[in-house]
Amino acid sequence: MKRIKYYSILFVFQFLGLFPLYSKSNSSGPDLVILKSETTFKIASSSKAELEEKYLLLVKNAEGLEKSESEFYYDNLIKIQSLTIVIKDIKGEIQKKIHLSDFGDFSAIAGNGMYTEDRVKLYDFTQFSFPFFMEVSIERKYNGFLHLPSFYPIYTYGISAYQVDYKIEYPKDYNLTWKQFGTGIKSTIDTVSSTHVLQFHVDSMHQLVKEDYAPDFSELVPHIVFNLPYFRYDKSEGDLSSWTNYGNWLSALLNTLNSELSDETKKELIAIKELQISKKEKAEMVYKWFQNKTRYISVQIGIGGYKPSAPKLVDAFGYGDCKALVYYYISLLKFIDIEAYYCVIKSSYESETVPVLEHPNFTYFNHVIAALPVENDTLFIECTNQKIPFGFVPSSWIGKPYLLVSNNQSYLSKVPHITYGENASKSYRNYKVSKDYKMLANEQNLYSGIQMRSKIWELIEPKEQLQKTMSLYQSSKNRNLENYEVELDKKYKFIQVKEAVSCVIKPKSDGRIILNVFEDKWMSGFNWDTTRLCTGVFRNSYIISDTIIFEFDTLIKDVILPESLNHSNKLYNYEVKLSFRDNKICVYRRIAINKVNLSLPEMKALVKENSEMLKYESSKIAFRF
């Protein structure tokens, strides 16, 4: 009780601004404050361990409650032995004591096509008035584990910490390794009898504020990553001393599967195999057939989180998770003598600089894809979506390490960056304007590389995306669609969008006609301000260009055009050319974005430039008939 009252008084001071618990860029302070946190992980063997956690939190608002980690997970191999939470108001008075039996028990995965044995204990903490203290004590027992949780003193944005301790006790002969990223974490290691005691301590850590184009959270906050030398999980044993050994473990799991396919499926494949076409074209035909037959549903129990279902089960029932669908697709190709590989990858937008290459860890990879070597190249295949095209690579994969699993030799590689010239979008728009103010627009857009990836969903859901094209001019409320087509070319690098729309433009009271020069304001995508605290990271280079031509069937006069532009800095080169000739107004615009890391001063220097470019992108053209 004395400790609680001490912290209560301390936070009265904090509310008055006497304790710098948060950055100056966020005057409202952190959503959640970790006043004290103590974690002890006791490892008895490669499969037996206990985890004890005690922490005292100040939950300031609903966002802080979401970040409080007040959802408690377990499964068949992890049991919650005890769980107690004491809720106190800001004065330190007890509002509620909550025990394990008071929590609801639910599936950890619900409503998204998955079934696992993972469970979660939940309690409705929204009944308490903010701010309040949450004092948590929980004990878990492990009967098999694959990794130790990484130690993050603060684990997301909007959290501050006062005192955080993390301790691991493990046998001397258990070759636990660890790596620290960043500074500010004190570490010690002692030996007590036959046990090593590894301790980490943090005093006071301010919250981080999420900013656009900032480095990933893991690069901004100090943290510790642990690596188990060997493991035993659900009767399966493995060695994680290298990525090759991890790949060998996965390969051994795959080798236990029966790859037999149904007679009906074999007939379909034989028909494709006998076609006189390339292996790439055959692989694409199998992919399209596979997409029509399967859907993503995940059932993961025990080792099923790492070992896929057998191809014959997917063949029979038509569903599986990413592991099962990838292995099924690989088995289909194998039947027609095409070799493809099972690969694990991190499917997220984290930085590609995560030091995964030098430090094997179970927590890194979270998704499975197929790698298909064809024509001196490698195609990466996503098998969980029924609509995306063959060979489509999401932006979140670009530059990421992946582990290729093979019977002969598993190895790490990286999904290559798309070259500068391939990352492009080109737009051609031709507007024919008649003397009765009617305008017919014909458009064609070509996308490649990451620009194609940003538009791929138009291929998947063109009708929904089409509505976004209906606002080219605010005065064109009666703009009508005549035709709209989205297709992918044979190289699977470009999407072609063809469009013809008609509308009526309205002159001003003085007879002038005013139109926006640019449909898209490119610079509005760069959102930063002068108070930012982080450097800037631009992960891909690309080029965008558009050509707009206004043709008139009657003589126009009093034409007013914005000035042409050529502006360059470290991040981009922006060029615009405008001209009026032969009763046509021509506008050409191009921006080339560089793959670059910008320092904090460089980011701040771009604020003024960006503001000027935004003004320019609001330019208009004016004329009279």
C-alpha cells in the first residue's frame, strides 16, 4: 500500500509536468505508464519452464488499456497457474480484486478462418474509470516451448516506463545466447550452484511517438532477443544454432507428409503436363486451377503450427493454412515435374535491416510462400488468396530475408528489390472538350513494380475502386462511366487500366472555364511536421509520370497556365512542363523518388519545400471559348 501511495503522489507531480515521462511532441503524455515490472523465466530443461510476471501499471485512457497486455494467452503446452489483478483508483484505493476464476475463457482466434488450440483469458476492464492502477501477478508453466519472449522495456508507442526488470534462470549446460540492440539496458550474469542467472534492468524510458516514414519500432527502442540452442516441442526436437539447422527441422517435418493426390486431380494435372508450353505457363495454369479449388482456413493444433496438413487432405477438403496450401501447390507442380520450394518469410512492413541473418530466432518468420525457379529468375508465389495474380509479390516482402527449405540444403536469401526503372506508373489522359461544354475523357494507366502492387486491388475489386475515379473535377457531378477495364499483361509486371468517361464542365459567370491541372496531389502523401523526433526512411525508389492533353473543337482564348517546374532535393526530383499549341493544352508531370534515409535536420528542411509543392499541385488552368 505504501508503494501504491508513493506512485499516486508521483503521478500527481507528473500530471503537473514535474516529471518528464513523455516526449515534448506529445503534451498529453503517454497512454500507459509501467511503474514497475518484474519478469522471471525459469528454464529447467529444453521443454520445461516457468514464467512469473508482476507489474504495476497506470492506465490513463482507453488507448492505454489496449496497450496494457491485459489479455492472457495459453494453449495445451502453456498453462496459467495463477492470475490476480488488483484495480486501484488514482488515490490508491482498491476498486476490485480479480482472480483467475473471474476471467472469461475464449478462443484466441475467432472469425477469421482459423482454428487453433490457443486460448485467451479476458476480463472487462472498461468498467473502471480512467485513470486507474492495474497491479498484475501471473504465473505460467511450460511443457514445451520454442522461444523466449524478446525483452522490450516498452513494447509499443505511447508507453513510458519507470523500472523494468527481466531475469532468466537456466542450467549451466543450456547454451542460451542473446543479443542486445540499442543502449539503455543494464545486464548482469551470475552463477548460483548449477544455474546461470541472467538479469536485465531499465531505469526510466520515455514513450515513443509514431511518425510517418520513421524507422521501425524495433530500431528505435533498445531490446534483447534470445536464442535457444535446441528445443523440444510436441514430441519434436530441433536445433536452432543456425538457420540451416532450423530449415532442416522444417524439412524433416515436411518429409513425414504423404504427398498422394486424388485420381481426379492427377487427370487435371496430366492434361496440363501434356501441353506444349513453358514450365512457367504450366505453373501458372496449375496456380489458377489451385486458386479455384482452395481457400484459406487454418487449423493449428500442437505441432500443426509448424507442420502443414498433408496434400491429400487439402486435395480432399479444399482448404488449409499458408503452410498447407503452399505445400499442396508444390506437390501439384512436382507431379508435372516442376520443382518449387517451401519458404518461410516475415510478412510485415518491418525494416529489412532486422539482423535476422546473424541471429536465428523462432519469432522472426510468420508466413509461408512458394519459390519457383523459372528462366534464370525466381517467382515468389502467394497461395492464400484466390484473386491475386500469379507471381504477385506484396510490398511487405520486398527486400525481406526468407528461408528456403530443401532436403539437400536449406539456406537464407532475400526477396530482391525491384529495380528503379521497374517501379513506375505512367498515366495518359486525353480530354476532348466541345463548345457546348461537354468533355470526353479517355485514360490509360500503366503500373509496374511497387506501383503495380499499390494498384493490384483494382484487379481484384474493380467496381469498388472505380468509384474513386469519379471525382476528377468537382464540377462534374454528372460524370458518367462508359467503359472500364483492368487487365494484367503477359509479363505480369503491368496493369492496364482503360477508361472512357464523359461529363459536362460549367463556365464561371464571366465565361471563364477553370480546371484543376492535376487529378492527383502527389506531395500530399508526405506527412511530416517540424516537431518530429525521428529520422526519415524511404524504402523504395519509384517514378510516377502523367501526361494530360486537353483538345478543343472550337478556338479557345485567354489561356492562363501555371509556370513549369523543375525542383530537386535529396528525396525527389519533381518536373512539370505545360504548353499551349494547336488549340491543345498539354501537361507533362514526373516525380522520381529516391530510396534514401534522411537525417532529422533533412526531414525538417523538407517541410517548407513540401508545403510549396502542395500549393503548386493545387494550380489551375483557365480559358474561354
